[in-house]
Amino acid sequence: MRAVQVKAFGGPEVLVPVEIADPVPGTGEVVIDVAYVDTIFVETQVRSGWGRDFFPVTPPFVPGGGVSGVVAALGAEVPEEWLGRRVTAFVTGSYAERAVAPASALTVVPDPLDLRTAAALVHDGVTATGLLELTGVGATDRVLVLGASGGMGTLLVQLAHACGARVVGVARGAEKVALVRELGADAAVDATRADWVSAARDALGGPVPAADVVLDGVGGRLGAAAFPLTADGGRFSAHGAPSGGFSPIDPDEAARRGIALFGIADVQFAPAELHRLTTTALAEAAAGRLRPVIGEVFPLERAGDAHAAVEGRGVVGKVVLGV
């Protein structure tokens, strides 16, 4: 079958199309004919050799972890009813025509939802839905979303808005800022502005202008600059590091101000929670209440170009691969 491998750690050019053996399902497993492959920023970091303590992979390897497609073959002890079902799944090595997954890890895609949209929700839909629950966003909250025009940021804006919260999104450039407003943010701030922090504070409003919840999917200096915008007694989630590292937040300062800190470990969900959150995200999208923004679709063989687009941050919304 066709696949893409990371031949060596490095830039997007190390992603090379290859032919490898078709996967064979074991007991309790299925083979999925992949339609679309989800891509997330951390995959570009793993490809470059970053985070070896968390992602102990050695080239050559097939990257990626999320797919949508159709169940094409069943292993022993898998009910026949799975054959031909449209599903999403977390897998190991998703940049391929076919992937193996435990039947217990499959989530059925609702009939009104297309497989491309479903793929865009595999990672970001789960994490965004889980984050809103984790941080307890409610109707009285003021929520600041960093990286609001990205794959997950666009979902966070919509979900927080649906909760009735006042939402302020931070994004880079006029096009992305306009998208954030379109998705339901009460205000959007351009992160390229030298005074974006004060602009965000003004937009948050309130007797003491601050955010009850900060959802930081960017990390680095931007996240650190946003921390002072968190209200005393608020919640700060540092779950993203596309800037090269998570936000360097002083836990002692957070404790002094009564701010609850959340990190990437808090959105590593157990299988039952993954299934529940995936089902919720897909159902919301099928009902038209949640819209993943897909900026560009690349064919599988051009996975390197897809990674370059993700790293270049020029694409508005998500990048997915079509198989």
C-alpha cells in the first residue's frame, strides 16, 4: 500500500512516499481504508526530532495518529456489523492508505457528516471538547483563546461562545482575525500588534479587565505574556507548544493568585473518555453546531508540503491529507 515515512529527522523534505505491506488485523482489530488523515502541529515537531522523551520514535517510521475512513477487514472476534462502517480512530502511523485499529477504539461517523470533516475533529475536536469541560467554561466567564484561528483554536472559540461566555480570540493577521470574529468571538485581537496585550485586556472588559479562563494553544512568549491577563482565581491551560515550548508559567505565582494551572498531561484522556469526547464532537458537527475550519487538503504523497504549510502558519484553520 501507499504510505509516507519519515526517513530521518529533519525538515518537511524527509517525508517520503513509499510502498509498504498491507496491515493485517489481529484479534479484536480492524483494517480501515483511510479516506482522510488528520494533521496536527506536534507531528511536525516529532518529525524534526523534537520531544524524544515524549515521542520515542526512530526513523524510518510512518507518522500520524488520526484517520477517518471505512472499515474494510475484520480480525478475529470483531462483530460483522463493523464491516463497511464509516469511522474515525486513533491509530499508530496514519499517513497511509490503510491503518489497523482496535475495534474498541472506533467511533462511528454520523450519517450527515462527511469523512473529511470527521478527520478534522479526530484530535482537535476531542481536545477542545475536553478542555472546555476541564476548565469549566460557563456563561459568566470571560475566555481568552490564543491561537484562535488554528485547527483547535477555531473549535474552542465556537464551543466557548456556545457556552455563553464572552470570548476574545488572539490570532495573527487581518484574515485570521476576521475568521475568529466570524466564528463567534466577541472580539479578536491581532497578535502582530505591539500592544496586543493591552488590546486583549480592554476587549475582555469587566470591572477588573481580565480572563477567567485562558486557553493557550501557542506557548512560548505569547503564552507567558497572556498569563498576567488571567484573573485571580481563574484558570490557565498551557496545552500547546507550536512556538517551540510550553508557556513558562511560575507555579508559585499562580498559587499565590489562586489560578488553577492545566497542561498537556491534563488532556491525555483514557480510552473511554476519548470515545465519549469524540462522539460528542462528531455529533455537534453533524448537527451544524460545530464547524472545523479546513484551510487546505493535500494528497497523501504531498505530506511534506502539508507539513511546510502547517509550520509556515499561512493556512487558516486545519490542514488534512486526502488519501
